[in-house]
Amino acid sequence: MKRHSIIEALNWMLAGKPVRREFWQDDEYLRYSEVFFVFQLWGGGEYTELPSLEIGGYDITVVDWVLGTYDPMTGAAKWPEADE
């Protein structure tokens, strides 16, 4: 599974796509809603709206962000396989 920097992750997220840290559960992820103009933190099929996204020093230096896509049939977030 390819890991990405925070810059890549933010660009991906601002395009409306799901992003998570490598150690998060598969159903935990961040996305930016282009409809409501808010960041959303998803977990367990529900989300919390975040009026802003705070990124700390550690988040900037790590390269463990995973970029996902959405399953066209279900709309669920999909993550790359471990060997990709």
C-alpha cells in the first residue's frame, strides 16, 4: 500500500475523496464535502462535521496517509490493497 505525505493527502481530500492514516480502521477517514463546504470525520458509517481541520507538527512530518476512492456501486470508501 502506497503511503503519502500530508500535502498529497490534503489535495486528494479537497477533491472530495477519502483519506485516512495507515493505522486507522478502514471505516475511519476524513473527507471534504464539496456540497456543505466542511471537513467530515467518518467512523462507523456516521460522520462529524469539522468546521476546520487542525494539522499538527507530527501530522506534517509523517508519510503514512492513505488515499482512497469510493466504490461506485455502494458509495463506501475503498482503500488500496496492502501490496499496492
